[in-house]
Amino acid sequence: MWLNANDIDYIFFDLRRDGLNKEIIASWLKQVKLDELVNKRGTTWRQLSDKQRDSLSQSNAPDIILKHPTIVKRPVIDNDGKFIVGFDEARYQEELL
């Protein structure tokens, strides 16, 4: 894992095991665009109904994400309140090193 290889301390949060809540999701959505947070290429997205996919918005995203947490693109890194979504080595080097 990139964080380990670069000796960066972190606390691992398993969104399935540790659980999400609306406050966590809302904090992500204050900084991260919905399209960046939701993995539209994954199995969970494809398993949603057409109605759910078509109606996804800032207002209903927390409810959909709570019901289907694996729809979130991972990892989500909280770097002192600034969120980075997905693996992007260049961005990690710029913001975390």
C-alpha cells in the first residue's frame, strides 16, 4: 500500500465494518463532487435500479450511500479535513509527502 511504502501514519476505517453516517458523508460532499465520490464503474452502481441511478443527487446521496456503502470510490483519505478520493499517486505525493 502506498501509505505504508511512504511511511505515512494513518488510521484505517472500514466503511462496511465501522459504518458510515450522514455526517461523514456530508463532510465528504462539502469538498468532493458527487461524481468523484461515487464509483460509477463498479458493481454496486450497476446493481442500483435505473431510478436510483437517474435520481442520484447531492440531497439523496447520503441515503443511497448509507444503503450501499460500497458505491463509494475508495480510498477516501481525510488529510486534516481535506479529502482525497481514489488512488492518484501524483496527488498523494503532492498533498501527503
